[in-house]
Amino acid sequence: MWLYTVLRFAVFLGVWGLLWLVRVPGLLGALIAMILSVPLSFVLLRKPRERMAANLQQRIEARRARDRDLDDKLSGGESAT
């Protein structure tokens, strides 16, 4: 997840840097860069975003499985050792 976040910041800073090079003032350039970096990140960072989403889905499924196992043990579904 950190990699995707860093890449999103890199896209924003890259767009902001390009706007700075064409002499767009600082705060206005940052606002425009923020608006433009969202769709650019969506297109340019598709694979890292998909990997991050798959990783999060695996973690959610593993946590649900652990919760089900714990619920079974606490309800007496399995014998505790």
C-alpha cells in the first residue's frame, strides 16, 4: 500500500513540476496538479492499484477465516486443546 501511495504523490509532484515549468503560480499549480493527478493515477497506476486491491482482499479473507475459526472454538464447535 505504501508503494501505491508514494507513486500517487510522485504523479502529483510530477504534474505540479511540469506546471511550475510553464510558469503556473504555486497554489494554482498545486490545485490544477491535484485535479489532473487523479485521472492520471487511475490510468498510469492501474497495475499497482490492482495488486494493492488483491492484497487487501486476501488480508480481509484471512481475517474473516480467523474470526470464523475463533467463533467456532468459542461456541464449542471444536474441542479446545
